[in-house]
Amino acid sequence: MIRLGPLRGRFTLARNAFGRVATVAGTGALATGTLTHDFYGPSVLAALGCAGWGALWSLTLPRNAAGNTAMGLYLSPSVSMAALLTAQRIVPGIDWYWQLLADAGWTAVVLHVRPARLARVLAGREKSLTPEAIEQTQELLAADTDQAGPQHPMAAYWAQHVAIEGGAAPNTVLEQIERTGEESMTAVIRSTLPGKPVPKIDLLELSAAINWPEDDITITPVPKQGAGVRRLTVGQAPEEALDIYTAWEKLIAPKGMPSTVITAIRTVDIPDEETKELPA
């Protein structure tokens, strides 16, 4: 089966190129008409032929305000060109430089406005140029820009000094950066290689790269996540700023339950009668 997506793209490019070539050819015909009328007949026939094609294209449009406007836009370049050629031929006393000025104005308007493309957009036949499609494209470009150029200073520093080839954590990005104290933060290290884990990070190299004591840097798994992400903790956060996962890791596990982590938390509503104080 032929995939029409790429063919549509090539057809659109060819159609746009043909439209510009036709505009340049029309400019040549108009300029020639200022000097001689020998080519008036073929030039007008060509313009009317384009108008005929526009009329056929417009037959399939709905007969409403948008359809009528699209039809007018599609016919306007060829009809206005035929009108200019006719004016040059039958109206006497027009100086040649005024004619050339009118020809240049026609060319500038057609090339800038591109009425045929505008008509297709208005008729809904140029899906990639509708306002909704343009808005979606802008959102995608903004997302790509955010990913390509991290806005957080620590993420940018990580990309420039740590995630480079030969760095402490190549092929990684720093995400979900959160400051937990005056001199502490947490973040998520994510592998940029699909299906590959975060590489084993030497804390000494990372310490040198970010200029922070290695004793205050920890890299641990993220609960319910694969090896493609790791939790980075830098510095010692105040106890009140620690979430329950970090509090367990920092305060409870080392003393009471070594090598354990919290993987899930379940809350249970206790009825009021069960919380009443028992009699002595």
C-alpha cells in the first residue's frame, strides 16, 4: 500500500513551486505587455485558463461565506492579471513606467499574500496551515525547545559539565529539580538512551564536577521506577523538608532497618469510635 503522507508533502512543495513560477511568468507577461501587444492574446488565454481551473476547483466548495471568499481568492490573481493586460492594451496614454509600477504591485501582492494558498486554508484543504494545526505545532516546538535547552541553571550545568562524553554521567539529563534547603536539593537523573539504564556514576567524579563533598551526595533508585531513572540527593535537607521516602532513607533505615526503602504508602481511614480513648 502506498503511504500518502510523504506524497502529500512532496505534492504540496511542487504545488507551491509551480505557483511561484506561474507568478513570475505572469510578471514577465505583464512587463512584455508594456512594450508590445504582440503577446496579448496568448497571455490573456493563459490567465483565463488559470481562472478556469480556479472555477473548477471552486465548484466543490460549499456555497457559504467561507466558500465564496475562497473562490474569490483563488480567482483573483489570474483575473486581475487579465484585467491589467487588457488595460495596457485598450487604455491609451498610460506611460510605460506607470504600467511597470502596476505590474510590480501585482507581483508583490500575489507573492506576499499567496491568495491560492490562503483560499485552501480558508476552505479547510490545507490542514497543516489551519489555526489549530499552527497552535499545536507551536506547542510541540516549545516542548522541543524546553527539552533541548534546559531552563533550570542546575539542569543546564549538568548538561554542559556532567552529561558530556567522558563526564561523570554521560547520556543523562537532570529533571524534577527541587531545592530542599539552603544548601540541599533533590533531582531525578534520567537516561537519554531509550531502554538503557542510568550509567554507574562515580561519586568522586560527580563531586569534582559539581564541586560538592562526595559524602553529601547520594544516588538511589526511584520507587516504582526502572533503572532508567535515579534519585539524586545533594546536601542535608532540614528534617521538616524531607518527604517520607527521603526521611526513611536518611533517618530511619540506617539505624533501624538497613537496606530497606519505602515502595508504596497506603492510608487507611480509622472510624472515630476506634480512636476513642480506652477506659483505664
